Amino acid sequence: MNFNKPDYIEIEVDKAGRPVLPLELASRYAIRPGGHVRVIESQSGLQVQLPSRLAKLYIEPTNQCNLNCRTCIRNVWDEPMGKMSDEVFTMVMEGLRAFSPIPTVFFGGFGEPLFHPSIIDMVAQAKSLGTSVELITNATLLTRDL
């Protein structure tokens, strides 16, 4: 539960009896003018079923790591180590522009994201789309400048 937001939202009903969603709410849930929202009537009232949308995109920039922990899953798999190419990342960013709203971008996976030589540019490109960006790290590569 998010304690910063109320548990309910009051929606205005216009003179024709149509509910009017606040623009911010409609945008957050990808409800576009002329779009459809499913309303299900039950004994307990009305349920609103929102259109499905991509909420978060997980990007693994590399499956390589600067550490060699005994408990890491990478020690028991037979997968090649590698890094995402700039070309693939550019295609992912171009694809994200088609979403409205653009989902949160999460950088992480089995590798250490900061081990990728282009991670700063990747984060900057994702942020330039106007979305939230998350990154998980073991923090050993962090420096004051980074």
C-alpha cells in the first residue's frame, strides 16, 4: 500500500452521466481518449479492469561480474559470458518510445551492470525518455565520480 496516495479516487461524473477520469490518472494507466475500460458489475459493486500495460522493462547489460562469489549462480551454469552491444541497446530504446506510458527501466540481472563500459550512457538514454530508472549493483565499482 502506498501511504502517500489515498485508497480511493473521486471521479467526476459529467452532465451526461459519464465518468471523467483525471488526465494524470488516465495517463498513468494508459487510458487514451476513445479507448475502452472494462467495468464488471458484481454483487459487491463495480470493478474497473484497466488495460494491460508494460510496467517495468528488465535489461541485463552484461552477465559478467567483477566478483567471483562462491554462491553465485553463474558458477553452475554453462552460458557464454557477454555484454549487450550498443546496437541492441539502441533498438531496445527505440522500441520503448512506442509505449505510453513508458515503463520503468531496470538495469540488473546475473551480472554487474556497472561492469558494462557503456552503462552511464545506457542509464542516461533511458532517463532521457522521461521514465524512472533503477539499477542494482554490488557497489564495488562505485567511485565518487561514478
